[in-house]
Amino acid sequence: MLNNKRRGLVLVISSPSGAGKTTLCKKIINEVKGVTLSISATTRKKRKGEIDGKDYFFKNHQEFSEMLKNKEFIESANVFGHSYGTLKKEVLLKIEKGLDVIVDIDWQGTRQIEKYLGQDVVKVFILPPSIKELEIRLGNRASEDKENFLKRMSEARKEISHFSEYDFIVINNEVELAFNNVKSILYSERLRRFRQVKLDQAINNIL
């Protein structure tokens, strides 16, 4: 029986705001075994119901700057005036244990993380079915005022323009279908030969 250890992967999921990537990420973590979410550090204020160490590691600007100086991040970015960073130690420990790590970042962070982790990264871009639908989704958010809405729409168009930098494109017209597509990508990528740590040994045992 072929029973070899697998190296985990980093599943980068990007999308414009409002395309549904947060919902998809949570669904994957809750329904697919062996997947965990990368918990980022951020200078953003904690929102109601969020827990430090579970949703984010909430840091002040001085703490975040120290972490940057100590090279604790594999990627970092400033989004809408707040700093975010993916912790190097947390991600590496998980993939070495065979866990798959979902990282929810934008195209700039994707470039950084791919440069650092190379073939450990699988890049998926989530698209809304149309710009009109995206406008509706963002417009329905209670927290959005007109100025912020227009800013987010402008940022969304910029984000979408980088779709060609990703390995896979998934259109989120219906959540369950989009989830199944992302799950299929994940299952396929787990089977890549270079991720099978003891494959040579296993094959030799068969032969």
C-alpha cells in the first residue's frame, strides 16, 4: 500500500473585496480535513466579535515595525491604511507537518509569498460573476459609505487586473459550486509528485 508522507502547501486565495473569498476560505477550513488558516498580524483595530490570536494577531504600529525589522513576515502590505503581515514561522511549521495553509492576501502579497516559498504556493483568484454584481454586494454592506464604496470599487478593478498572475481562476457565481472548484484544485495539488516526501521509497517498496 502506498502510504507516504506529504508536504503541505500554501493555498493563496485572492479576490477583489466583495467577491466572497472570506466565505470560501471559512468553508474550506470547516469542511476539508487537513486545512488551516494562516493568522495574520495587523495594525487594524479589533472588530466586534474578533479574538486576538484566532482572527488576527492585533499589533500596534511599533510592534508591527519591530516584527518587520526582525524579518518575521513572508509577506506584508498596507491595505486601506492598515498593515498586515503573514508570519513566516507559523506557515513553515504547518506545511512541514503536512498541513495545508490558506492565505487570504492581495496580488502584492501573493508576489512576495511566491518569491519566498516557490513551489509550495498554489495561487487561486476568485472573481465575481460581473462588476454589476460586485457593486451590489459592496453596496449592500452596512458599513460602506459612498466615498468608501467608490474607493473599494476602484481597488477591486485594480485587483482584478492582476488575474493573469494566478494559477487558477474561479468565478463565484454560486458559493457551493465555487467551493467545489477550489476543493478540486486543492485535492489535485496535494497529489503532485514533488509534494510526496517519501514517494521514492514507497515506489521502491512496490517494485
